[in-house]
Amino acid sequence: MASSSPGDGNERQYRRRREQLVETLRSRGIHDERVLSAIGAVPRHAFVDPALRDRAYADEALPIGLNQTISQPFTVAYQTSLMGVQPDDRILEVGTGSGYQAAVLCELDARVFSIERHEDLLARARRLLDDLGYDVRTRHGDGARGWPAFAPYDGVVVTAAAPEAPDPLLRQLREPSGGKAPDGGILVIPLGGSGGQTMTRITRTGTGPHDYEREEFHSFRFVPLVSEEDDE
Ligand code: SAH
């Protein structure tokens, strides 16, 4: 999808490093081939500060300003795999940050919606996604409230740590429709305090307020989800 990237003459080298990154992710346990090829397609170097481009294809988180980070590629691949994204799925991302995760979701042919609370970060991500030809709807605001106008979602991915799954995000998951999609929408969110979080997948299993199934996976460490009340 991304036919061009802000070129600095090293495109061939970046492509080679990206292929190596995909192999690294495979060896670390990512087996979803669609996710791996999406990672293999997104020019991550364009999403990091030019001074850090050398490290863009190492499997590490990097600073993107305002005390925020672009997630480690392993984490992006892991969260994306847990959602089982299908073409045309409506996916809401909370925490646009650099825009990298949103671009990966676009490569999976999802319809992508993304919310960011830092206006400056959002403006930068917005420009970059446009330049690269990624079609993402973005919004400035508190992602813990979700984005009701475009709900329900097949998947919601939160890229910041929360103590508990925000209710609006649970309510905005698609209800199970029976037939080919027996389960409803899926929320993937790192739950826990600042010391570390457990990646958690919550699947909507019915229409009632308690019809959600929860599964826990590996530990991670994310920047915190900051809600409007925290700012006051
Ligand atoms: N997905 C990003 C990584 C983002 S880091 C990427 O691929 O680069 C987490 C982001 O969540 C930060 O940019 C932070 O500003 C944002 N964030 C934190 N709390 C938020 C909230 N309540 N609503 C929206 N964004 C939030």
C-alpha cells in the first residue's frame, strides 16, 4: 500500500533490515503470516525521528517525543495477532502515537480509526499517514471513551496501559452475529499498573453487560493511558 516513503536514499537497506526484523519476530514466536507481511511492508523508519532511523528495524521501542514511544515491533505484531484482523474489519486504535500501528492495520486491509490525546503527536502522525497513502480516520481526544460515531468495532486495540478495561470500549465492541462470526468484537489491552501489565484479550460473547470472555497473555510494559480526569 505504501508506495513511497520520505526517502533518504537508503530504501534498499531499509527493506533488507525490515526482512530481517520479520525473521526476528518469527523467531520470537509471531506466526501470523498476514501480520508478518504487514510488518514487512510498513516503512517503520519513517515513523521515528530521523536521528533514530538506524535503530528503526531493531526490535525495540523508541521515543517519539512528549514522553511517548513507538511500540516495539514485537508488541505491535503480538497485539495485532491477538485481534485476528480480517479484511474490512473496523478497528479502533487508542493511542495513535507515531501512527505505526495504524499503518500496520491498514496493511491488513482493515478500516482503521485511531484516537490520540496529544494534539502535536496526532498532527505529525496524520501528515505521515497521508504522505504514505494510509487511509486512517483520526481524532483528537480521550480514547478511553471510544469513538461511538463509528461503532461497533470488530477490534479495539489499546496501545497504552490501563488498570481496567474502559466500559465505553467494551460497549462499542460488535455483538456476536451468529453464523460465520459466532464471537463478537475483540478488545486487546495491556491491563495493570505502572510496573507492568498483562496483555488481555476480551471477546464479546453476547448482548448482555456481562457477556465478555477474558483471556490473559504475556507481560508487557506500556506508557499509561491518561484519561481526562487524570489531567484535572
Ligand atoms: N500505537 C502507537 C504507540 C503509542 S504509545 C504507535 O504505533 O506509535 C501510546 C500513545 O497513547 C501515546 O501517544 C499517548 O499520548 C496516547 N494516549 C495515552 N492516553 C490516551 C488516551 N486516554 N486517549 C488517547 N490516546 C492516549
